[in-house]
Amino acid sequence: MEQRLCLDCNTEIKGRSDKKFCDDQCRSNYNNKIRASDNDFVKKINQILIKNRKILKDENPEGKAKINKDKLLKKGFNFNYYTHIYKTQTGNLYTFCYEFGFLHLNEDQLLIVKKEEI
């Protein structure tokens, strides 16, 4: 009979012929390792989006605020990451990180807004 080894710890498996792990802990460890490597990219992007949202929220306590673009950059805002873009009927483009967004007023100034409805 062929010796079967646990996919996680490589110890010999005893029991059913279709068994892949020696116990539940090894099964869980193995699956967690697979998920962790798949999710690293997504986690990094989510961290950037969450940081961008926090910066917009902190700079917009009243629901609308004008701010200099450089101030956001100094706080670590990354303009390459956002959740969606909203185009108004007049053609203005608002870039959003979740419910907080901004509109370019000119090269240096932004208008930060909070979208109330979901």
C-alpha cells in the first residue's frame, strides 16, 4: 500500500484512502496559507483605499470642504486609488473613496464632498 502524506506537515496519514490531512489543524493551516497568498494583493489595495478615505474624512468634517491638493499629498493620499467615479449631469467628475469624494476645481484646489445616500 502506498504511503500518503499530509499536505501541510508531511506526516503519514492513516484512515480513509481519500484523506489529505492528518487532522483539522493541518487542513486549516494549509487552506489559510493558500488564501493568504491570494489575498495579499487585495489587502494592500484595501489598505491604500482605507487610508485615502480616512484622509478625506478628516479633511471634511462638515460634508463639504475646499482643500489644497498638496495638503492631501503630504498626508499620504494616493490619487491612483479610488473606488469609483461619478459624473454629474453638467459633466463634472467626482472621484470617490467609498462615500467621500473630491472634484478638481483647478490644478491645485479640490472640493471634498460626502455622498449621503447609498
